[in-house]
Amino acid sequence: MLLLHLVAVVSLAPYIDAISPSAVALNKSAASVQAASTDNGGLVTEGVATLDGLSLDAIAEGRSAEALMSASIPNTNWVATADSYQPGFPPSSVLDGNLSTFWHTTYTPGLPPSAGSGAPLPHTLTIDMGHTYLINSIAYVPRQDGSLNGNVGEHQILLSADNSTWSSPAFGTYDDSISTKTTIFEATYARYVRLIALTEAGNRGPWTSCASFNIFETSTPAPATGEGEWSPTIDFPLVPVSAAIDYSSGNVLVWSSWAASTFAGSVGKNTLTASYNLATGIVSQRNISNTDHDMFCEGLSLDAKGRIVATGGNDADKTSIYDPEANAWTAEGLMKIARGYQSMVSLSNGNLFTIGGSWSGGEGGKNGEVYNPSTNNWTLVPGAPVAPMLLRQTNDAQLVYRADNHAMLFAWKGASVFQAGPSKAMNWYSTIGMGSQVAAGPRAGDGDAMCGNAVMYDATAGKILVIGGSIDYQGANATTNAHIITIGAAMGTVAVQTISSMSFPRIFANAVVLPNGAVFISGGQEYGIPFSDNGSQLQPEMWNPVSNTFTKLAPQAIPRNYHSIGILLPDATILSAGGGLCGACATNHYDGQIYSPSYLFNANGSRAIRPVIETAPSQISVGGTLIATTNSLVTAWTMLRLGATTHTVNTDQRRVPLNATANGTTYTMHVPTDPGVLVPGYYYLFAMNPAGVPSLAKFVSVPVP
């Protein structure tokens, strides 16, 4: 697949109607109505006057196909050509401004789809704009006559200035619907735009159709440069709100809710998922209905066997588990307490612990419980009350509905759990037997950090970085605050260090630890407004654990705010994706980009040569000896637990640096002896050469002792 790496700050004006923070603030009183809970918990206004607690009046509506045509570059004298068309359905139809006409590739009238009539896929639609423009997005409008035949599924966008040399700023898969598909990409100068349809979205036949094809210009200056590099846009058939790594394939599994673009109105029977294959670049899709579970706003973790465990959410008491080996989801035991927006964490003994989550299932009283994968049973932990971790600097404007969300949880020694936030009040929880809770004190001078980030960047030393967030879930300024927390003995004393601030205030951002211990931070807003892209922080930054400083990186093209994700990939790059999930709004982002850190490049900008791990065990026991070989000299090794993330929370990711003894290119390492440090589960194993260039990861499992 042809990939082009450019970097630019892109204007989103062509298709987003902006809302000012002050306008949202005026609606905050309506959005925070608190009365008796509904049967399912949450605000009584939800679905009537609010969406996820935000006033409906404060959410910008997406533009219609007609409005998009008006906002696009005028197409006078443009020429559309195609590899194939049915008489009466020429490619010029995509430029005529009439949604009742459309281009359609050849087919034989009267023959059923099973006959395979028509020219075979792939199909191409090429637009010659006559002049070169700096463009940053296209809008593909499927046929609007009531039929889905010919809807584009898997696709690629190509650009050229001369109709000879082509680059690919975007690829992926569109969903099978009549809705307009907008693809945003890095700003590029082009005269020719080509859509290649690789599949028909519903697999109904070898056809492609299109009612309108629109191209958008940007006033952005020439692409800016910065540290690192962003990939072409990856189009998904849904808004990626949750993500997890499949150890059996190395693929990324993402999902939204019961629908591709919204969680509202769920009847609680299915979840739309998609999988991105890093090797082929193919995005596939799948509707999970056998578990009767809408997994939006779930508690999420990877268990000791590397299975994805999703609990609660829109179906507030359900448990669903994905087994990578079987490539199948199954319904498992019901939680004792219904919840949504709770956090969940895998423990040192192989069990999973969850606490909090008043978004659904009623408000308050969301005390801790433990899941035993061996027995498929949930057990309440009476000594693990949620109340101590809700002690806030100030009450959230939406009270417990918002305050009781997204706990920053870290598994530790002796099946204990450390809660680092978002409340400034930190706590220890023991999950053994009846359980217990011990206050761990305040997070130094930090305030509450709702929808901030917490990352265990060095588990061997018990080090956690906590950054950003806000005193309220929405309608408040984000902070640049940064602190390092050091934990030691379970249930023991905690040390907190205030360090230099981030470059930008962020709420709803994502933070990912890298093999070298640095933390990549992307997305977020300076003022928290769900379903808005105002105040978006388009420039990521990197935290250096040696200097405790933050460095600005190459800007990304697409905002990543509320309902976005960030996750480390097996090649030591980061997928940044999603944002929105607000129905017919202006801020649904059905896409992602991959960031390549500077450690993958030479000083002259060329790609660095990676070291190669030639042999490594597929399993290592806690306290065991790990022997691995490489093709060249390496100077550092690390294990990183695979991630699973949603709503700024990733309780699974943790970095475990290893000390190695070298004998030529054979390396011997003794892994930690405590399963609270090396929590059972699947890990990436990375080797780094003297220049800091990481290898591709090997997958290593750590069984329960």
C-alpha cells in the first residue's frame, strides 16, 4: 500500500460549525439538571434535553450533503472519469449538484447479485479539478435513491498534481449506509483526486456508485514540520471509542456502541466493532450481537490470558469477553452492581477488580467487586467502598453522575489496587477476602483531574505520571499540571512530586507509554466540552522521564477529544483515533492516524534500521529468566503490557524495564519476582539499540503464579 507521510495543521472550517465555550457554559445549567435518577441511572434529562449530560443545544449539527456541496470547492469545468459506468449513470453525475443522480459502474439489468454481473472490483473515480489546490478533505455521498448497491467499503484516496505521480493520504473502510462519508487528511497540493473502491460495503456485488463527490480547500500554509511523523488517515466504519490489542494477530480491535455514530437510544443488544490489520492495512468490520451487550462506556481490561473483558456500560450489568484464539465474543457472568464509565483493572492474582461508574445503572453506591475468570463469578468486596475516592476538591457540577467516573487504577502487590485519581484524594484498596481501603493522601498541590491521564511508566520503581484533567467533567478549564507518584509497599506510604507543567492544558487527551519510558500525549481540549472540537490541542507532546520535561511534537491533522483513543502498537508507534459518537453532529471522527516517534528516524529524516529480536520465549514466569537473541547489539530491553483503552483510561499499560547481561548478541534477563509489578497477562518485548531505535515487539505471556 502506498503511504505518504506529511505533517500539517489543518483547518476544519469546511465542515464543522463552531460553538464558543461561552455558549456551552450558558447551557450548563440545563445540562446539569439533577433530580431523581431514572431506572437506568444518569440524568433525568438524558435523551430529552441532554446527550451524555451536555445540553443538546450546545452540540453542533453536522452539515447535510447539500450544505457540504455548497461549502466545497466550486466544481465548474471539473472533469470526472471512471474505469466503468452503466449507460445513464455516468461519472459526471457526481459533479452535477443533483443528489437524485449518481454514477454507477456497469451491471447487467435483470440479473441477480449472485450472477456477479458487472465489471469486477476495484473501481476508480478520478476528478480533474483543472487547477492545483491545497486540499485537506473529501466528502463521498452514496446514492440516495433508497438502494445501497454500490456503496463503497474498503477504499483508498489518491492525490496527484500532474496525473502521473500519486500519493495516498487516506485509506480504510466506510460503513454501509447512505450517510455522507468525510475523509480528512494532511493538507496536500493536488489537481487530481482519485477514489479507488476496493470492495462493495455490503458485499452485494462488484459495483460502485456515488451521488456526489466533494473536495475541500484549506487556507493552511505549507505543511509544518515537527518531531516525529503522522501516517495517512485510516477510515473506520465507526467512531472508535474503545480499543484493545489482539495478541494473537497484533491487530487493533476498536468499537463504538450499538450504532456507528451514536450511543443514544440503545436497545442493548449489539456492539459494532472493527479490526485494523497493521500488516495489510485492511479495516474489517463485525457486528457483535450474540452477547446481547452494548459495550459503550464499559469497564475495560485485558485479563491474564490476554482476553478482552468488557463490563457494564449501556447494558450496565453485563460482562462480555473476547478470546483472541477463538476470535469470538461470549457472554459471561453478570456483575453484582450495574455500572457505566467505571474503571476495571487486572490484578496480580489473575482476578479483575472494578469500582465506581454512576453513568448508568443508578447513581452512587458503586462499591468494588471482583471477577474470577476461573469460576465466571463476580463477588462484592464490602471493604472497598467507592466513597473515599470521590472526595473532591469541589463537587463536580453534575454531582455523582460525573464525579464517579474513570478511576485511575493500578494493580499492585498482594492483589492490591492503587487509585491515583481523578479525585485529588488517592486511596489503596485490598481485594482479598472482605477487602479494605486506606487513604493515601492528596496528590500534592494538584486539584481534581477529571478526564486527565495516568500512566505507570516504570513499574519496577512504582512510578506513575499523572497529567492534565479538570475540576469538572465539562464546562471548566483544563490544567497543565503534572505529577509523579511513587508507590512501594502495598497499602503503604505514597510519595508525590510536582514537576514542570505540560506545554498545553488538556482534558479528554490520551497518554501512551513508549518502550524507552517516554510518555506520548495527544489530543484533548483546553476547555472541556463533550462533542465539540473547539479549543482542540492539535500538537502532541512527549514527556521525558529523565529530564521531567515536555517536548512539542509534529501537529496532527484531526482533533482527538471526547471519546477518542490512543494505544501503543507492536511496532512501537501509536494509533490516535476517534472522537465524537454524537449522532448527526459535526464532530464524529470515523478515523485515526498513526504517529511514528523520532526514535524511528535518523538525524537526516530517513527511517532508522531497527534491531531484530531473533529468538525470545513466548512465555515467561514471574521471577523467571528470559533469554533472547538479536541480530545486532542492543543496550536496553523492556516489557510493556498490552493496552485496552476507552475514555482516557488504560489501566493495562505498564512498562517493566529489564536489566540484561550480554554474551555477544545473546541477552539474559531476570524478570520481576512480584506479580504485582509484572502483572499476569500479555506483554510486548522490545529491544533498543545504542541509538534508542526499538525493535518490532515479540509477544510474551506471563501466567498467573
